[in-house]
Amino acid sequence: MHSFIKPLIVLGIGGVTYLLSVVNYQWTDAQAYHGPQEVNFFRGNNIALPLSDNGYFKASGNCDGCHGFDPTFAANVDGELNDVSPITYWRGSMMANAAKDPLWKAKVSHEITVNPQHQSALEDKCTTCHAPMGKYTNEEFGLGPYSMADLETDSMGMDGVSCMACHKQSDQQLGNLNSGALNFTSQPVVFGPFEKPFEAPMQDLVGVLPAYSEHINDAGICAGCHSLVTESVDLSGNYTGGTFVEQATYHEWLNSAYDDGQSNATTCQGCHMPRIADEVIISANYSELFPRSPYALHELVGGNSFMLKILKQNSTSLGISASDEVMDSTIARTERMLQQQTMNVDLTFDTFNSDTAFIELRLENLAGHKFPSGYPARRAFVEFLVFQDNGDTLFKSGVLQSDFNVFGQNATFEPHYDVIRNEQEVQIYEMVMGDVNGNVTTVLERAVAPLKDNRLVPLGFTTSHSVYDTTLIAGAALADANFNFEGFEGSGTDLVKYHVPLNGYNGTIKVISRVYYQPVPPKWLEEMFSVSTPAINEFETMYNNADQAPVLVASDSILGINVVTGIQDISSREFEIYPNPTKNGVVYLKGFELIEIDEIEVFNLRGKLIQSYPTYPANGIEISGKAGVYLLKMKSGSSAQILRVYKTE
């Protein structure tokens, strides 16, 4: 039995130290610096992380003592003393909870119900990436296939994609492995990104040697699980001899401008483990350690905030160790990534005739892989709305119904569109799996070929790349001249043309377009929910009790287009001045193309007229005054708009 007294918060004021709180703990396990009781107290009495040690892997509880929350705020904090410990960030992620994911468990159960003769192979394969340390322990010690029953009683497996699932991977065959074929070192070593690690504490307390290796920052670390190829079967469960690429996020990255083949490539870790410049002491209890920078935040978020919310809502029954506060932070970071790092959309009014308005929507993928990517259920859809000046809807496409299905989507699947002409057509970016008969299936084993894959490809993606066979574009998108092409292949964009029937309407229109992300759409679950098993029934209950609203990823709007004259009211137009601030005093205007500008005037803040132009000058608007703030006034007919311009030295 060990006894330990630790100050929780210490303040120094005027050279005097004040101890605000002291807690006395006792525990029996000496593998981690912080014992279970202490860790539970720090975590708000949440479920403790496992301290399992099977001689090959160490569970996350062994890492938490030094790389978790430090109550003295000496380590694992940024420059503003925010907790940035790897364990705190990780424990709220889908990776930490991969083995507890109720959708995954339900889907494994569904696959086994369809092909019960494959149960052993399915469970062994599916646990490879969702419970890698449990599965590979079985393999290392020759214990045979790893089953879901094994997982339920194995704390190492239930630790999900834990610390050592990444940090114990060797540099051998890095990036060349797939479908859960992970290459772990057999030595008691864990790899990290910092040179000259302080070895003694980890060796003494956990029994492993920390070692520096560049490969831990390589995207190939992610390849083994984010490139998944399955063996296809026919409707009777017989193997066809063919395979199906269920997901290939790593290969999508290879087929992008983000992998430039050089050391400065933007890797998976570069986005999903963003670096901060703050100097961080990376181990609690050793304040004398040299701080490290840059420091990678173990955010490990993607786009699946829906499943994170289900985990939080059912945390007790699922055994989620993270607190509600940690889950909320993870959800917020996930949705921030979706809304800030995923996509740009731009609406443009092209022209009109007596009965049709022609509007274009440009979508640009900002991710280093397809969007959506990963599990084939995921999809994004475009909502496109046109309103009359009295607020009545003139045209709508992609409107979400009360049951969270999209209005107009086909009973089988919605094709890809280059041009949308009526309200029954909606642009949905997704991968649709086909079976041996060419019919839609959501049974992963039955997938033979994609019937559709128009997911937005990343910048630099080409059909001539060596990994294109695993990252196919399928269906009508292949024939779309505006898909991934803007004068060159690899634009990472799509241009959707909307031909909006005016039905005799004369007046101004307002156009709004929104892109929503649905990681688990109800239509995709219909086939699984037609089957009853305990795992499926449990997830169906969770799903029905959850908020199924999709996440808004990006939006754009055009206001005040007059479909009688084709001219937009200047007072409702959104303009962009660039560069702003300006150093040389010359600025340009974006968004004036559909405006008949009668005059442009430049004033200082005292209201003095500095310059005026009878129309927009091709060589830009020059502000001749000294550094300061100026007002740019644009006039068109009886309306006007004023914008601020900042001029610097």
C-alpha cells in the first residue's frame, strides 16, 4: 500500500506560497505515478483507464500518470496553463472508444447474421483496428482468432486505439500495410517525436524504453487501418475471389497535393494532431524536464460528431471514461474542423432568360482526402434554396425532411448531377456499394464494386496516379467535365449548375446554398435495422433517441438578384475588398460584376472626399492619403453601400 500527498493548486504571491488544497491518497498499483483513486478524483470520479500489462502492450492507464492531467499545472499545459495532455484529448475521441462504438458492434453483428459461417473471420478482422492491442496480443501468443466475446472481457482490447497502438508501431513497411496489418515492434520500446527522451521514469514505472524516431510523424502510421480492403462474397456467402476497397483514406491522401513526396508534406498528423508553438513539459512530476516545442495536440478528431454525441449520451451504459466536459470539447473540435477545414462553397449568378435563372455552385474540398472519407455510410448533401422577394420559396433542392431523409432522393440511390433542373434532383456526395448483381447493398462483405463514388476528391487528385485503383471515381461523376477539373485535372472542386424555373416570376430573388454532413444517414441503416440482434437493437434505440440533425459544413448566399433586369441591388450585395489592409493604397473589388456602378467615392473619417471614380477602374481603386481608415462609397441608381478600407505604412 502506497501513501501519497500531493498539492492540487499552489499560488505564489509576493514571495509567499499558499497551499490551497491537499489531498491524501492511497493505492496498491505501482505501475503508474498517479493511482486509480487519485486519477478518479482528478477526472471527476469518471471511469478509470485500464492499467493492464500483458507483457507486450501496456494499456492507457499506465501512460496517464505522466502524460495525463497534471493537477499542479507544471506539465502537459500550454502557455496559458490549459490542459493539453495527450490522455485528456485522446480519451474523448472515437479512437479511444473504438472498441465501445455501438454502431461498429451493431454492424459486426449484422454481418455475422447475414453470413454466420464467417463469424470467426469477421470478428478477428473487425477487431484488428477497433481493438488492436487485444487482437494482436492473441496473435503474438498464438491464442487463435480474437472474438467479440474475447473483447468484452479483455481490458486491453476495450482500450481501443490506445497509446501503444500507434507508438509501438515500427518503421518497417510503413505505408505499405492495409486492412489492419499493423507492424508492431517486439521490443519493449515506444517511439516518440522528440530527440533525447528522458528514459528512466518510463523504464522504471512502465517497463518500456522511450525512443526518438521520425516515423512517428509519418502518415504511414495511419495507413494500416485507414486503408481497408475486404474479400467479396456472393448472396449465398461464397467468396468470389474478388476484393472491395471499403475505405482508402490514406491512399486518397497519397493521391493528393498534400503528399508531395517530400519531408514538408502535410500529413494526417498535421491536421488531426495540430501543432502549437508553446513549450510544453511533456511529463508530470518532472518539472525539471526540458520543455518541448512544437507540441502536437492529440485531438484526433475527424468529422463524426454524431457518434461522439451518442457516446456522451450513453456514456454510462457504454463505459465511456471521458467526462461530459471532455466529450463536449471533442465534439466542438470535431465540428470546428468540419466547418473551418473541410470545404469552401461559392454561389455565382450566371444569367437568366424569360423562364429560367442560371446559377452555379462551386464546391472546393479543403481536406487532404476525399470528402466524405472513410466508412461508406458517410455522405454530404447540398441544400439549394431560391426565394422570391416576399419570402415565398421559388425553388428548393436537397431539403431535409422531418425523418432526416433528404427530399427527392431516389429509392435506390441518387445519381451525381452536373446540372440540376427540378426539385426532385439533389446533389449527394457519397459512395454507394453494389453486390454481385449490381444492386445496392450496405452489407460490407457483399460489396463487389462501387455503383457511385462522387465524393469530392482532394486537390491534386488524378486518375493516372498509381493508387487510383483504390480511390476510384465511379458513376456519372466520371463524365462530368466540371468534376475535379478547372482547366486542369486535380482542382479538388465540383461545379454544379442549377437551372431554376421562374414560372413567370418577375422581381428579385435570394439564393442560399448549404452543404450538410451526415455520417450515419437513416437510409443507410434501413438494411441493418431490418435485422434483430441485441447489438443492433441497442444501437437502434440509441440512434432513435439521438439528435439526427446533420452538421452544416459550409454555406453561401446571393441577395437581391433582379430577374427582370439581371442587375443585383447594390445594398444587398456582399463585396470583398482586397488587399485589406493595403500597403500601397491600391485595392480591388470582388463581387461587383453584376452591379451597374454609377460612382465610387473615397472619404476619410472626417467625411472629406479624397477621390471619386465614375465607374470601377480596371487598375484598382487608389487611396492617396496617409495611413489610416477610409470609407469607400459605391453608388448604383438610388442605392449605395459603404465599406471600410485600412491603409498601412
